[in-house]
Amino acid sequence: MTPLVTAAVLLAAVMHASWNAIAHKITDKLVGFTLILLGGVLIGLVLAPFTAFPAAGAWPYLIASTVLHLGYVVLLMTSFRLGDFGQAYPLARGTAPLIVTLLAALFAHETPDGWAAAGIGLSCAGLTGVALWGLRGRRPNWAAIAAACATGLCIASYTVVDGIGVRASGTAVGYTAWLMVLQGVAIPAYAVHRWRGETVALLRPVAALGLLGAALSVAAYGLVLWAQTRADLAPIAALRESSIIVGAAIGAVFFKERFGVPRIAAAGLLVAGIGLMLHAG
């Protein structure tokens, strides 16, 4: 984990939390994700002619990732609809890093050394603390929790699939472009079929906000995919989920959700974990 890779992933984390906040802010989740995914398709189509075409060995991973991303979006929409942003987002993201560590060891033959493992563990403890604080003083919404945790499983799965796929592709930008095109078609197509003649009227009021979310989404994941070609998957996954702290802060500032001292302490654990991962790098 070089300083450049670390900076790229931290920037991606801020962008990721921001586009998720935009998706949560748009009341109709299908409208929000339709705009974000359509914007991703347009960006991918613009980028594709100007970058290398992914190598043949990357395409099975691109197809698998497309399926996993579709499940991720459906589950994320569900968790945002059922729960608070400051609750759903940390749970969805916080369950992923440890699963990525296990899957990366099994499928990418990446076993973190002592410093990296300690950093991943501390980061996960911090992320879990942020997520659990959202349950304080309220009755758990088990449907929302289940949707968020299932979202986390999808995140861990596509993280490893894309980490292997982008390395096989020979082009991080090309892989990103084609992934955006492939994953972004299904839900907008369903939405247009469902809305029919009302599509434009539904999308127009929040089109600018949704397209901003699309740009942030593509940039965030493109940076992560680039980083995965230069460092192990597990530390990147743990570092990327620092977006949880940003998400919790956004929830407190813009959605008037509680932050509190425990979340500040959890953020401290996350920062300590990042420091150990940098030491390992």
C-alpha cells in the first residue's frame, strides 16, 4: 500500500459515500438508481473508444461482476428504503472487508502479513463500531439489517471478482468502462418498461443530482480498480470502507442522524488500522 494507492482509495471512499448519499436523498430509489446507472453507461460508452479493450481472460469476470453488481444494487435500494442512511450504509460496507480477506486468500492466493492483518482487523473493528452505534437506543429493524448484510456479501464477492478480472484485463480504465456499460443496463430497462410514457417526467426533476451521483460512482470505482492492480485486495477493501465514516458524517449533517462519541472512537480505530496497513506497504 504505497502513499499514492492509499490516497487514491481514500479519495474513492469520499466519492463513494457521496454518491450513496445522493442515492439515499432521492426519494424514489428506482428513479435515483436508474439515473446513476444510466449515467454510468453513458460515461462507459464515452470512455470505451479511447482505451484498450479488456483482454479475453477478463470477460468471464466482467460477466460475473455484472450479475453480482445487479444483486448489489437491488439489495442496496432495499436497505436504503427500509433503514436510515447512517445505519444501512455502515452495515452494508462494514461486513465486506473480512469476507474479502477470506475470499482473496482462497481465490487470489493473497494472505496478509502480520502488520496488514492487524490493520485490517483494527479497521474492521472501527467499521463494526460505526455500524453497531446505529442500533443504539432503538429496536432493530431486522429486514433492513438483513438487506444491508446481504449487500455486504455482494460487495465482498464483486470486490474479489473485479480484483482478479482487472488484473487479467490489462487495462483498468477499459475494464471500468465496460463494467459500467454491462452493469448499468438491466435496472434502467426495467424502469423504462415499468414507467413507459412517464419516464422523462419522473427522471427530469432529479436528473442533475442523479447524473452527479453517476460521475462520482464511476470515478470512485475506477480508482479502486486501478488500486487493485497495484496492491492486495484485502487492505484495499478495508481502506475503501473508510467511506463508512464519511457516510456516518453525511448522515449526521444532512439527514440529521446521530453521530456521537462512539463513532468518533470507531473512526480512531479505523485511522490506526490504515496506519498499520501503510506500515505493511
